[in-house]
Amino acid sequence: MLDRTEFTPLIPHAGGMCLLDSVLAWDATTIHAVSESHARVDNPLRGPEGLHAVHLAEYGAQAMAVHGALRDRAQGATAVKPGRLVSLRDVQLAVEHVDASGGRLDVHAECLFADDAGAQYAFRVEQGGRVLASGRAAVIHPREPSHD
């Protein structure tokens, strides 16, 4: 298990925008993270009615970022690799708003493809064993501009 202090230096999400609390498990292709940030009143994505389910895609994207960073670190990389979310596909939402009192969110992501230029993942976010959101997401890793 990794708490947020172990993975936040590896990703660009900081402060209240780091939505994940800990990583319960990860391997070469999958990650299982958890969060209770959906219930926090200071969650930057919450509206007056709570956290809209569409924002669960961001939870999936952050699990992707953490997984990619952990994979890179396991392969000896030390630099944080910036990424841009460029595509969401087949997103399904089972609720309109996330139940703040329904317990923690379990965020799962599976790497479908990854190389130096980007990655594609499938994600799902569950609460109490019920899938609230699922889909696929793609990220690109922009190359640093050349200073020739």
C-alpha cells in the first residue's frame, strides 16, 4: 500500500486536486486506488449538489497518472513525465451525483497500451461494490521543446 505522500511527488496533481488518498495495489498493468475526497466539502470538483459523476473520469485519469509514474519509477526513471488527457471513450455513468455518505471510492485502471508518446487505459470507479463510472481514456506525453 502507498499513501499519497509516496505518489504525489510523481504526478502533476497537487493540493486539493490530488483526489486519490492511497494505492492499495498495483502491478505492471493495473492499479487499485481509493479515495474519500468525493465527500470533502473542499473538493474543487464538487458543486452545490455534490460531486457530479462525470468528474469520476478525473479520478480514473489520476489513477492512470499514478500508475504510469509508478511504472516509470520501477524502470529507473526519476523525472515526472507530464501528460495531457486527450480522449475519453465509452464513458458510462450509473448515477448523476456520487453519494457523499456511501463510503470510499475504489478506482481501478488497466493499462491497455503505453509507450513513450502516451497511453490508453480502461478505468472504473466503484462505491460499495457498485460501478458508478467506467470508460477508456487516452493520454499523450508531450515532448519537451528542443532548444537547438
